[in-house]
Amino acid sequence: MLTTKGYAALEADKKLEPFNFERRSVESRDVLIHIRYCGVCHSDIHQARDEWGGSIFPMVPGHEIVGTITKIGSGVTKFKEGEVVGVGCFIDSCRTCHSCKQGLEQYCETGMTFTYNGTDKLGQPTYGGYSNQIVVDENYLLRIPSGLSLAGTAPLLCAGITTYSPLKQWGVGKGHTLAVVGLGGLGHMAVKLGRALGAEVTVLSRSGSKQQEAKRLGAIDYVDMSQEGAGKRLERTFDFMIDTVSSPHDLNAHFEFLKTDGTLMLVGAPDQPLSIEAFSLILRRRRLVGSLIGGIQETQEMLDFCGEHDITSDVEVIPIQQINEAYERIIKGDVRFRFVIDLESLE
């Protein structure tokens, strides 16, 4: 067993605090990773505060992990010591179901093993990247393209693949109009990736303060939806919309912005049900679809795409000791656009 340092939520109503725990020893197909950076996802907050239910405590969050391999098992063939690698939202799956065989491990029919707030095949809790090291099977690791900022790359392991996967799945590309709803951690990645895929991107936000940033990221237009009548000019404008908002909101208004056969891709996860009016979809043959991260192969494809186009997340790097303050700032929308923890601060 490997004694590991981290930060954990001991209960749903408690702040995160230092926490020492044991990780398994390196087995034949495992690698040991010294974690250098870990992104802070809004879902970390939801789970650390048990807002989605089913949280397992104590909880060490973190599923946007970049680090260096310091040890490999005797059977490892894909990686070597010293390589910089990534770990995303899951670290195992059944490997035998239809989804796994199709490279869609995120939809594993017996359930993928989450990087944290899950249980492994031995029934032991999984602990995430707010820690100094992690042991992972080589089949669930990702190569980080050279030349990318490691801190800026960490959020690609969740925010990047969460937005890339639906854009690719539904064929967003050159000649398409794409609306990005919300300009936060997910939204700013959707703008960058949508533009790189060739789409004309418009940002829809309820803030009047992000227009210049949206344009800098690659959007051709920005609409402050808090202004009365702002949506009127958007009716039947977009081929695609990607909704990244994690708080309750009105989907039906968004449907009206889609052309006939338009597609609304839902990746934000509000903690309350959303209401849908049937005729918002029926009258223009519109589609509402959902998407969950991506499989290992697609995530590697996304990382390579980002390497080719020099795409990383816009980040604010913090020491682990500021994690509770970072959670409060995320809730207030006070980050541009993703916090990343420098895990050297844990030593």
C-alpha cells in the first residue's frame, strides 16, 4: 500500500481539509503517477456537497489529472517512466460489454469506475486528484501532447472532452452556426473547439461582462440574454446549440433559436429537473440530445486535436490550501475560466 497525501471532504457540510490515505500498490498493468496539476470541476462541488445524492465520504475529489509516471508494473507495455500522462473522469470499466468494446467506456453497461466518489472492482472507494499520487491501469491513461501547458491541459480531461464529444458526434463543422449557452469552464472550451472545427460561434450568456472574452476566445457574436428582448433576433438562427449551464433554466426558449432539424446538445447538469414543451421540438423537427464525457480513444483524439490547434483551457493556478475559497468563487462565477491546483503545494 502507498501512503498518499490529499485534501478531502469528510462530510457534505464540511470544508475540504488535509487527509492522508492509502492507495493500492502498483500491480502488473498499473502505473504510479506523481500528480502535478488537477483541475477543479463544478461537479467536484456538487459531489463534495452531496448535491446530486449518493456521495461517498471521506471524498478526495479531482478528475482532471496531469502528472508524471514514476513507476510502472511488470506488464505495462504502453507507457514508460518519466512520461507525462493524463487521467480523466474514470479509471476502469467492465471492458466486455457492447459499449466498452465500441470504445464508449463512459457508457459501460455495468458502470464505469469513477476516478473518485466511486468503488473499484474490489469494493474499495476511489480517491481522486486532489492528492500527490495515483495508481491507474495503463489502459485508462492518456498521452499529453508535447508543447501544451500542463496546467492548461488538465481541464481538457473533463471540460475539453465533455464539449468535444458532442460536437464531433453530431458533426459540427465548417458552415454551421453554433450557439454556446454559458461561458464558464465548459462554455469557453466549447467556443475554442467549435471554432477550431470550423463553426461560426455565438455565445449566449446572462452576463454583460464577458463579451470581450468571448470574442477573444473565437466567438463572432455575443448576446447578453439578461437584456429584455435579446433573444428575438435569434429565432431560427442556429444549426446547433451546446448548453453548458449547470443551474436550472428554461430550455424551451433555447429551442426557438434552432433552425428546422436543429440540435440542442445538453452537457450541463442542473440539480433540478428541466421542463420541456413538446411542441418546441415537434413543430420544427428539432432534437434534444445529451452527452457524457468520452471514451479513452475519443479523449486521446481530443487531446491530439488540441495539440494540433494549440488549444488549452484558460486557467487560474492555485495552491491546494485555497481550494475552499476556489469553490466559493466558482459558485459566484468568479473565475476565468477554470481553477487548476498545483499539487506541488501539497508537499
